[in-house]
Amino acid sequence: MGYLEDESISTYLHQVEQRRLYDEKLKMLDTSCRDVLAMFFNKISMKEIARKLGTSEQYAKKKKFNCKSKLIDLIRQDAKYEELIN
């Protein structure tokens, strides 16, 4: 195996570990946060998210921001995070 193949495998494994950490922390959020983030990451408009939540677009934006912040905090608090960013 050549250097480039080793580098590709290493990069792939690193990405798998990052995704695993993300998925683990996402499961720690409440259902409403998971739903809002899933819609957002699936490129559903904030207007449509608000409609599905039965709320205002402004509230939906705030909810998305708060949920995203919680997810980021959970990820950063994990010991594996430091390993994965280096």
C-alpha cells in the first residue's frame, strides 16, 4: 500500500470517528431538537420548519440556534473531541 492510500484510509477513519461522536451526541438531545436539526440539515426552510412546529419563524430560528448550540457543547465536552480536532 502506498502513502496516498494510507492517507486516504486514515482520513476516512477520522471522518467515521467524527460522525460517530456527532451521532452519539445528537441522540442525547430531546426529540424536538433532533427533529428541528434534522429538518434544518435536510435543507427545509425555516418557514416550513415553523409551520411543522406550529410556531412562528422567529421561534423556529431560536429553537434551531439553541439546539445547535446544545449539540456543539455536548460534542466539545467529550474527551474524544480533542483527539478528533488534532
